[in-house]
Amino acid sequence: MAHENHQHDHSPEAEIVGEEYWDTRYRESDKVWSGEANAVLAREAEGLAPGRALDLGCGEGGDAVWLARRGWQVTGTDISGVALERAAVHAADAGVDDRTQWERHDLAESFPAGAYDLVSACFLHTFGEFPRERILRRAAAAVAPGGILLVVGHAGWASWQQDRPEIDFPSAEEVVDRLELEAGAWEVLLAEEHVRAQDRPDGRPGTRTDNVVKVLRLP
């Protein structure tokens, strides 16, 4: 739902949530995200053998197109139909429309079918009631033997923002714990926190703390 290289509008007046909120958000500008892949996704997927990938909260398709260009067969899903239309155009412009498909899901209500060699959930945060832990457990269940689940998220608000209780930002260790992975069936490859630079809305420099969890379903 959100990509790491961009400013996120977590404004207090954003009382509308779900599909309507995100469609409105995307309609506010011709392009919300850069179109490039999230840096962590690119780093962690670079050495993986291409297979089937599932991109949860794909937005305008930056991650999915990056993966498809590297030989992956990618299913991208988002709650926003507006975002998915843009993702399809992005894929066509990149010449990878034959390796991408797009499905609209409110992940709290439905989930793509199938098993995948890579399931990616980058910055899957939103306002309101949102069963993120349950969704991520379904994401883990969708990983094929020998496959990877990659979860990238914020560990808190940006340095200039006040803490707000509407969104839970778990630590990397909490993400792993809440996945409730079956003992002996998974290997935790990465669970770490990192601080990165992110400009404030006025252009002044700021920072944001994120975390990444990468787990392998053992063959």
C-alpha cells in the first residue's frame, strides 16, 4: 500500500479508509510513487532464482515490474482499482505485461489463490481496522516449499511526526513472533531494523526507522 521512497500522508483528517480512501489518494495525482522498486525488495530478491511471485499492496506496480523484468511471473494485488490500472499500464510500457497479472483484493476479506516462490509485503500499513498479522500469516501460508516471505515495514513514525495510535508499527522480532511459523518448517534469514534518510514535506532532511523480515520455508 505504500512504498519506501516516498512521503506518506498519514493525516489526521483521513477518516475514510479502505478502497475509497486509496482510490481517492491515487486520483489526487497522476503518479503517487516513483515507479522504481523498493530498495529492500531489490536487494533481497536480486539473488533469487525467478519463479512465481506475489506482491501484496502492489500500488502502481514498481516492485512487480522490477521482478517481472528479471524473469518472475508476478501477481500484484491492491485494494485500489485505480492503482491496479496504473500498474497494468506500467507493465505494458515495460514490456512485461505477459509476466504480470493484477487482482483487486481487500486483503482483510480475500486473498489471491495459489502458492508462490516469493511473497512480498512492503509497507503494508493503513488506517482503521486492519488485520495485518492475520494477512501476513496468510502470506506465509502462500509460500511454496523452498520459497521466501519478505516483509518490509515501518518501525515507527518519521522523525518529525508525532506518535499516533491508529497504526501499529511492530519490531522485526514482533513480526516474526506474530507470523506463528511452524517450528522446524521455516528458517529466519533476516530480522533487522535500519534507519534511513527521508525528506520532510518541506524538503528538509529527516529520518525514518524501518524493519525487514525475510523467512525461508524449508523444502
